[in-house]
Amino acid sequence: MKLVKIIAAIAVAVLGLTAVAQAQPTMRMEPKIASFDIFMDHSGSMMMKHKTLNEQKIVLARDLMMKVNKKVPALPYDAAMHTFAPYSERLALGAFDSVAMDKALGGISTDEKIRGRYTPMGDGIMKVQPAVHPMKREGAVILVSDGESNRGSDPVAEARVLYSTEPGICLHVVSFADTPAGEETLKQIAALNGCSVYADGPALLANEVTLDKFMQDVFYRMVEESAPVQEMAAQETAPAEEEAIVLRNVNFAFDSAEINQESAAILTEAAMLIQDRPGTIVLTGHTDSTGPDAYNQKLSERRAQSVRAFLAKQGVSADRMKAFGKGEAEPEYDNKTSEGRRLNRRVVINFE
């Protein structure tokens, strides 16, 4: 019996339809995140010279983020920028604009007084929560700091609160720490969630390869280029015990079963390919491990039903389709990582 297996892996932004077993696949960039915020420490300690580099830490941080800005790939991100100590919005959340971000970074002053400028790092993380809330998921907050904190709430505790109140947000840490205490604080923040990337700021400045790896770790992944639909149809005519069509990057928003416009394009192609095939179509929804089991069970059922309703509108008989949910019970990837959780949020379609 022939089997058509369609795996709808739920991800962020750019979409593609990829035939299995392309002879020589080409690669393309796909965004890991939908939005990001550069969150920079502007405290008195950042005005001081780095103990080993003999340059102001704020200058090093600003120059590095300008390099990062130039390397952000031309993908559909939203972006914002804030500073803390004192807290300030430097660039409001909106479609990423490299020129606007460069202007915001260039406007950071580097000659502020050091005396009397305390570092309320925890308070800064607390204050950025309202700015983080409207960010599209998955979202990245790139925390650029030396880790010094001598006033206000505990920054590690505030980062933990941010994770609990803003699911789908990940803190990535760029460290300009030059004291053991500062480094320990930043490493503790990075250790709160397996999604976090911890990077040494001076190393990123000194080595383009290291910086390029950071960009890929935070901003994008490389995936196989899409195969033409007609090539896939030709493959279907070849005799085989098992055939597979893989639909990657059908996007569901975080904690949602709604099919957006981009996802609709992929499922429209799927409907065209499976509409005339005989057999009962079984739709099985899955989630990652975030949240209670009972909630995830219901969410997985809603995702499967959402796909069923969409395919029915495209002409696939509703009587042929069964929709079930498995919740978080059958992960295919490691839920301890952001990428694993992304891949586990999926719908699998089989023919009986």
C-alpha cells in the first residue's frame, strides 16, 4: 500500500515546498525568529574602559551591534531597540530597517558621567516587558551588557519572570563582562532557557567567522531550496512502496491553531496533491512541551481540525478526513532546544 506522509512542521516566516530526495539540493536562508530587540546596557560601568581591551565597553558594544545590524539577512523581521540604566526606547517596534537601526545605534552617547550612574539591570529587564509583549513570536531579545548590577531587583529573577510572562521570547546574551561577578550574572541569565545563545562580545568583534556563527544561531537557519511542484508530480508517478511529500514551514503563531496566509499557500498545494488519492486521510496534531499536558492536548486537536477545515475548503471531502491530537506525547525532536520545540509543533497527514 502506498503511503503519502505530509509533515507540516510549524515554524516562523519564510515557507517552502520541498520534494524528498532531490538529487543536488540547493540551500536558502529561513528565519529562526519573527522579531528581535537589541537591548543595550547604557550604565556607568559601560562607560568605563574594558580591563583587557582598553576601550570603552559602550563603544565596543555599539560597534559590534552596528556590525550585527549590517549582517542581518534580508528576511521579514520586525525589530526594535532599547537601552537600560537609564531605560529608553531608541527604535520603536516595526518592520526591520537597517538604516533606522544604524541611526539608533549611532545615537547612543559614549561620554556619560560615570559617578552616580548606578546599574539597575534587573529593573531594566522588568521595564522592557511591555515593549516585548507585542513582538511576533518567536522573538529574540539580544541583551548586550557587562553584567554589572548594583541597584534594584535581581536581573536573573527578572529574566525568569520575563520567560514566564512572555512565552516565545528568548534572551540571547552578548557579554562584555570584565569581572567574575558580571560574567556570572550573564551566564546565569543565559542558562535559564535552552534557546539562549551566550556570546563573548570581544570575540565577536575580533573574528568574522565567530560573528557569522552567532548570526546564524540567532537569526536564521539553512534549509533545502524548494523543488518545483511539477517535479514532485513526476516523482509521484514512479512506482514505489512508499512515497513522501514534505511540507516545511507551515506557520502557526505561538499558542494558536489559526492558519495564516503563508501557511494557506502551502496547504493549497497539499490539497491539489492529495485530493484525488483514494483512502481515508488521518490528520494528527502535535505540540511541543511548553504548557500543561491537558492544554497541549486540546491545542493539538485544534491544529488538526484547522488543517481539516482548510483542506475541506480546497475540495478535499470532509468525510474522508479524521482529525486527532497527540498533544506533547510524541515528540520527534528535543524539547529542550528552541529548534526542537519548533519542529515538534507539527501536523502529520497520513493515508489509511
